[in-house]
Amino acid sequence: MTEAETGSTPLDTVGVGPWQGTWPDDPRYDPDLLAHGDRRNVVDRYRYWTVEAIVADLDPRRHAFHVAIENWRHDLNIGTVVRTANAFLAAEVHVVGRKRWNRRGAMVTDRYLHVRHHPDAAAFGAWARAAGLPVLAVDNLPGARPIETAQLPRACVLLFGQEGTGLSAEAREVADDVLSIAQFGSTRSINAGVAAGIAMHAWIRRHAEVR
């Protein structure tokens, strides 16, 4: 029996402590977590599971959309995009540009995702074409279509640019369409991490089965 089951976990404590009682005879469970507790930010279903077991359970249920983000200046937003992609169960995350990216905002959620690297926008575009996936760039550019009314395809890649500069010219060249997010205030753009969350949720609202 776990702390959650006994109600002994303090309200300000994340996760559960060591497993109480006989350990489960199940290879998905991590002996170290059973012995010392599981303080990870995972849903209760995955308490005490190994990372590999969690990924294996998620893989058959991943959604058909991918997320790509340019990485030229070690942008802090990339971690946020990765964390959100995990929450919405994206098929994969693609980092375009520098291979090393700022993982701080990801809060180790990249362990539960498939992250693919592309050296530049041209290589990413070639991969998307070979995979048969339309690339939907998200940026408030002239001629962009409102994402609020766009019919997002089920299988696609949502592409985001660098914070501040937005999509590079090379990224715009490989995009099949450009979508904008409606804004009503004084700023020209919103945070790249926030924009990615809005775009992913637009896909979720149209295609995901919400229970």
C-alpha cells in the first residue's frame, strides 16, 4: 500500500514515499523507486514505473502531430515546448539547428518523448516530405491564416521559430502553410512556449478523444 492510499502524504509533498507492504511482481516497476519513493512529476498510473516502461506504454497512444522548434540561440522556451509536447502526447519533438538545447524548462519530460535533431531547416523539411507530413509554421506573419479557424490536418508538424526573431527565412521556405494566433493587446508577439501550447491544444480540440 502506498502513502497515497493511506492518506499519509503531506499536501505539499510531490509523489509518494517507499512502497509499503509486499512489492508487486511486475517488471514495469523500478526497485529503486519502490525502495525510496517516487517523487517524479508523473500521473498516478505511472508511480514506481521505470522510464522505459512508461515510454513503452505511451508509444501506442501517441497522437499524429509532431512539434518542431528552431534552436539557434539556446532558447529557454525549447524546454517549455518539450514539456507541453509531453503533456499533449505528441508523436515526436524535432529540434532544428543546434543539437544541444536548453533542457531546464523541460523538467526531465524529454525522457518520456522521442526527440529528433535536424542540423538545419532544409534537412528538417526533407525529413517531413519523406514522412508525408505537412509542415504548419506558427507565426504572426503577413498572409498567415488564423489558427482559430484553420482546419488542422490530423497528421502534421507544428513548426515554431526562435523567441524574438520568430521563424527563420529557411524555416518559412519549408513550411506548407503559416498560421497565426489571434492577439488583441499591444505586443507584437507572444512567448514561443505559450504559442506552442496554444497551437498544440488547437490540434487536441479537433482530433483528440477527451474523456
